[in-house]
Amino acid sequence: MVKIGDLSVGTFPLLLAPMEDVSDPPFRALCKENGADVVYTEFISSEGLIRDAAKSVQKLDIYEKERPVGIQIFGANLDSMLRSVEIVEASKPDIIDINFGCPVKKVVSKGAGAGILKDIPLMVKLTEEMAKRTHLPLTIKTRLGWDHESIKIVEVAERLQDAGAKAISIHGRTRAQMYKGDADWAPIAAVKNNPRMHIPIFGNGDVHSPERAIEMRDRYGLDGAMIGRASIGNPWFFNQVKHFIKTGEHLSPPTLKERVAVARRHLEMAIDWKGEILGVLETRRHYTNYFKGIPNFKPYRTAMVTSDDANDVFAAFDRVLNEVQDLEWV
């Protein structure tokens, strides 16, 4: 049984990665229902939290059905990060996570996210002081390093553990790579195989099939898999991985009726949580995968992603169900 602090999270837990404008409460709920063991919020700016910025504060919303859930924060200023801990704790998450891996320029340029990989002493200091400040287990999400020449993840992970981190999720790319090329899991395995490490090490990056998740466990010896892009428009992925681990067989894909029902429910929950305009806008990225394999999907997709009116999107769902249900598709 893998434990994050005193929190038991399964034998080979599958974690929903924190993704901006993706891992919001509606999508987290769907992933949790479909097998995710731990879910993380979108990353939240510590500066936004201490200034009571509406967008940052709204991201603190969590619900009982999501547990265990981690709230992820980012920043490079020690005082701001420490002050944000108290604000985060008030939302009563199960975990607090620090983002030391976001490669986006507007985050990195402020020395936060993956930008902090250029200042390892600060990275360790933030972890140490925040671990002292909270009673919740503190976890870390990071990358292999700033670039290929500066990869020191084995040493860095050990220092983060010693500073108080209770688990570390490592994306198998450097910041310089962004999301290009293949994720390299070997350095993550080297962290896990360090005899001085005793906290869970989770792998992230390119877990796009059940077979890859098995490889992460059996070949690389990692404690769990953090899943990001493979889950977008595909909350069923977690159960598909678990079914494959248990039986060695692929779970049958969801039916068209199931896909439409989940897409509809996703949009309904998104509208309830963030209003119609943002609810419609931020679910668009999911539709290609929700309906992957449908023949001649382009006109349906166009209807789903070009209208700002939720009724038009719901009507497009109905058209898919009524017009495609008798066709052969995979």
C-alpha cells in the first residue's frame, strides 16, 4: 500500500495531474468516478491567493466526492507561499502540492514553476518552510531539470524529501523540452532506486495507454502514475488502466450513449460551477476525445466548439446520439 504521509492511496495509485483549465471540480469528479485514486486541482497562484483574486480563490473549491484531493500552488516568494498555506488549509484538502514543473513562459519568467529549477536552494527552502507550516502532507510536482545539461533529479529529489516532501511526482522531460520529444522515465527510476529515498515516487509524462502504465510499474519500479493529457476527454482512462492491470485485457470502450451522457453531464456541471460562458468555453477541449472514432465527426465538432450557447452544444450532443448510433465506429 502506497502512503502519502498517513494517507493510503492504493497499491499502484493513478493520479490525475493538475492541468490549467482542465482539472477543475467537474472534471475531477468524473475522473474520480472512473478510477482516479488521487486528484489535483489546477495550479493556483500564491500571489493571487494572498490578494484574494477571484479566479485563484475559486480554484480552491473542492468537494467530498473528490477525496483524496490535493490543492496545488505555485510561486517563488517565500512569504507569499507561506501565507497561502493558511488560505489553502481553510479549504480542507487532503494534500498540498507545490508546482515546481510548469514550463509556461509567464510562470517561469517569475521564477516559479519550472523556473525554480534554476535555483535549487530556493526550491529546497520553500519545501522545508512550507512543510513546517502545514499539518497536511506536502507533495511536489517537478521535472527532470531545467535542461539536459542540468539534470540532477536524484540529488534534488533526496533534498526535497529531507526538507519534508511526502511524495514527489516527476515529469520525464526538462523545461527546455516543454512537451516535445519522448518522456524519459529512466532518471525517475534512478530517483526511486536511490536507497536513501523512502517516500513515493510517481512518474508523469506519456502514460497514454494501459501498457505504458504497466511499464512504469514493472520496468521502472515507480510507485504510481500521474496521468495528464491522456485523460482529457477520456475520464474512463483510469478504469481502463486498472482493468488492464487486473486482467491483462483491455476494457471495452464506452458506448456512444455513455459518451454522450458523460459529455452532457460534464458540460452541465461546468456551467453550474463557473457559469455558461466559461463552462461552454473550457469544456471544448474535451470533445475530440469524448467522441474519438466517430465517423465524419467534423460537422458535429464544429457545432460543439463554435457556439457560445450551451443549448447549441446540447443539441449537437443529441444529433450525435440520434444520427450516429446505428453506425459502426470504434
